[in-house]
Amino acid sequence: MNAPIALSCGDPAGIGPEIAAKAWSDLRDSCPFFYIGDATHLPPETPVEHISHPSEAADISATALPVLQLEFPATNVPGQPDPANALSVIAAIERGVSLVQSGAASALCTAPIHKKALIDGAGFAYPGHTEFLAALAGRDRVVMMLASDQLRVVPATIHIALSDVPSALTPDLLRDTIAITAESLRHQFGIAHPRIAVAGLNPHAGEGGKMGREELDWIAPLIGDLPNESYTATGPHPADTMFHAAARARYDAAIAMYHDQALIPIKTLDFDRGVNVTLGLPFIRTSPDHGTALDIAGKGIATPTSLIEALKLAQRMAQST
């Protein structure tokens, strides 16, 4: 049996604690995980048992949510992130990384963080979870995948203005994105020979140069020069015809050129079940594809579906490695 999954608490003022409790209720017999955070932040009706090591989690999980206790200095108020708790939020992530790197946990799943609270309280120097995890792992380049049962899609560029995409999208970036995606599909998703479809940057993939020349000048030649012994990459394909059912059946993952080109299809196809996966790390990391949802935190109405899917995907990936 694989080691249990580590779930870092994220910002406790968000919906993280309540969806963690709901996910445990749903998965306690099938997908053991433990919560790294303060047990007092969980809904009061949640059965909890403190653990001193992840190895204790599997035997406890059927009857209580295992908690690796981490103290927070400030009282938690749902919906109101407190910068005083920033260092503890960061410490939960660091503890999760340490445990998965040591093999004590099989994967890391991260609940959402509130970046402003981390900046205000701890001078957090990273745009988000992904970049922080890459720094902790000593990796210069990682890749964000959004995954569900219907689609896996990777944006080559992420949180930048659309006007900045053409200059940020370099041959080196696209080549690395494809290679990291292919390697992860093989080693973490168990796909022996991945099929990767690459979208064009421009409408109709440039339509022979009439709507942009990037496809002709370097994207198509780059794809043509890629090694194909261990994976197959095709494209550039017009993005508006890549995501219907018949097209999705022809590839294992799609590479999109910018944020919305990737996220609109998956959020349209499977809004609640999308999972954020960081590829290129030396360990498995998944996360629900949503934020802290401060407006509904503490009201008991947050859906745990994306977190459940993130934990289940982490388990499947761990079993494939």
C-alpha cells in the first residue's frame, strides 16, 4: 500500500477546513490522507485524531480525520484571512513537501492559499503555490496541468496579459512544456506512449500565415523536430476545433498557448471536477481548481468535489509511479 496523501491546510479562513472534512467523510475508506494544520479550524462536528507520523493515518482514517497538528498564532475567523497566520500557512506547505520527499507521504495535495495575506504577513515572494513548490524542490521550470476525466490541458503561458503572450511564448518554453508533459504522462499517469496535441497561437492556427505567422515560422517546425520515440506530438491545431469529444479522443493531453485557451474548455466541460496538477516536480502535487472562496467560508455550503477529485487523482498517480 502507498503511503497516505498529505493535505496542507491552505488559508484556514477560506473553505479549506470544511472541504477537507467533507472529503474525509467521502474518502475515509478508500483514499487515506492526513491534514496538516490546526484541528481547531475544522468544523466542530468533525471526528479528529492527532497523529505524530503519517504512517498512523491509514489505520485511523476509517473513523477519524488524521491531523498532523500545526499551531496558528491568531484566532481563525472564516472569511477573514489574518496575515498573522501567514507563517503557519507556509509551514504547512513546507511540512507537506518534506514528508512527500522523504516518502512518508505518497503525494501532496494543497488547499487554497490567500496570496495577499501571505505577502502582508510573511513577505511571500512567489506568485502562488506552483512557484513556491518549484523553489522548494529546486526546479527551474514546472508546468501546470488542469485535469479531469474528460480533458487534460496544459497552458504554456499562465498568468500574464494576453498582449504579453507572443513574447513570452518562446521555442524553449514550448519545447520544455511539451517534454515535461510527456514525461509526466508516462511516469505519473501510466501512459506508455503519450499523444500530445498542440494548439496554435492564432485563430485557425494562423490560416497559412493570413492570421499570424508564429505557426509557420517556428511552432510547426519545432513540433516536427521533436523526438517521437517516447511520445507523439501533433499540431499546431486550430484551438476552436480541439476540444469537442471526437477531437479529445485523439490525444492524452492538449498544450494550449495561453491561460484562457486552456481553462475555458476544461471549466466548460467539467467545472466542479477539474484538478490542478503541477508537472515537473520530483513528487506528486495536486490541488482543487478553485480559490479560498472567502464569501462562503464557514457557512457549510462549499462543495468538496474538486478536492475529492484532487485527492483521488493523487492516489492514482502515486499508484502509477
